[in-house]
Amino acid sequence: MWRFCFIAVLLVAAGSIFGLDAEDYFPLGVGNTWTMQDSGETGYDTTVSSIIGTTTVVGYHSYIFWDEGDSEGDTIYFQMRPDGFYQVIIEEEMTMEMFLLPETFGIGDTWTIYEMDSTWVEGGMTHHRHMVFNGEALALENVTVPAGTFMNCLKMVMDGVMNYYGTMGTDTMYSGSNGFGNFMWLGHGIGPIKTFGWDFEDSDTTWDLGVLLDYDLSGIGENIANRPEGISIHSWPNPFNSSCRITAPIDAKIEIFDLNGRLIDKIEPVAGIVRTWAPSLDTPAGVYLIRANGEIASTARLLYIK
């Protein structure tokens, strides 16, 4: 899968050769979809990843990213900030802001992606973690995958190591290290084309290869910036797992569609702007489009999880 798990706080320029822009390698648009095939220890797995909406997270305009079949429950956002491209993961107890690529960079540039020292006391033992992660823009290469042949893809490498140990008094109770990283090829105007990742702990090493099977960057639904003035539609919570509340104009008729354009449900106008949609028990989890039809129309997206 092409989820990136790295954080950067310091960019170190090292002899730029070309002036490249991060936004050219991460196309952001509601409805953009990538289908990747991954190979690992358990065989092959196909993942459909989509941008399902927009919101504001930690003060920045954010694109909501969703992996079909993701069981971890994390909410992932992509952001293009003034200094570069970020990924934000919100977990139950923490928010991780990950600096994926500088706004402008060159082949040969290197940067410190992330460095962390953490110490805490639990169960009478002091636990220590130290992690450092580095990145480099390696080259521009032509890449052939099932989705086609893509010219001048950006090849990057990101690798790091985490050392950990636990102490009780002056005694070391456990210790070890975990190395990780991946090569990634990004197509100009396309996004992820291929990944090759590794993760090793002491002598145990696992590998994972990901390739692009298909993609659709046409965008399903309407661009928020181009919606007609005077109408808006919102839903919360989003994602949801039982029911959600929908805010739309009082006279608007609400229709729910799946991504294949099939009508799933209708919600007639009521005395108020807030309505509730509770999917039937046989409604599958997935992304749905809410359309508000009045004098003019607007569309929003919902992620239903079970």
C-alpha cells in the first residue's frame, strides 16, 4: 500500500540539479482514486485508495484520504502547505504531522525526515525509544507497471532505524532495533507508481512491492470551489458507522448514491435544515455521495464504516 509513515522537520539541501515541485507529484482532488497491488509475506493484496472529501485539520485545508478495507481506523489527510506536502494521521491518542516532500527540491537533495527521542515509565520499568528517518531524491526514471509506462518518475528513498531498550534501576531488561524504509516512484501528475519497502527487526526482514494497477484522476462529484453560491451541504460525523446528520437547505430533497451512480436512499424535505440518514442493515460499507436537489444542486461525500 502506498501509505507513507514518515515525519520531517528539517530539510538539508545537497546540490540540487533540477527545480521540481511537490504539487506536481501528488495530485489532490476529491474523487481521485488509485488502485495498487501489494506483495508481501501473506501474498498479494489489492487496495483502492481515494480522496473522499475536504476539511480543515490543524489549521490547514486538507484532503480526506481513505483506503478501502483499512481496518486500523486511522483518519488520514493530505495537505499542501507553503513549505511542502504533508500527511496527517489522527489516532486516538495523538496527531502525527508528516512532511512528505519539500515544496521545491532537486535531484540529489537530502533531508532529515524525522528524529524522535521518547522515554516513559510503565510497570516499574523505564522505556526508551530513539528513531531517525532520512530521505533523498535519487533520480528521474521511466517505470513500467500494469497501469502503463510512465516517463521521468521521481525516485525517492526513505530509510530509518529505531533503537529501543528498557531499564530497571541499573539493569537493562530488553533492547533491540528496527530498521525500515522504502523506495518510491512518483509519476508527474499521477502520484504513486511503484513502491519497494522493507522492515527488519534484528535478523528478521520483510519486503513489500507495490505497483499501480489503475487510477482515475477525473474526480467524482463536484469541486467544492465551483459549487453554486447560496447552497451548501454538510454531514457529521464523517466517517460514521450507524447514522449521520445532514445539513442542507430546508426545501432540498436529499438523495444518496453509491460510487456507481445507483440511488441508495431518499430523504424528503422536512421542517428544518438538519436530517438524519441511517443506512439499512444490508447497506455495505463504503463511500457514498449525498446530493441536495433544490433550485440548484450540491454534492458531498460520506464514508460509511461497519
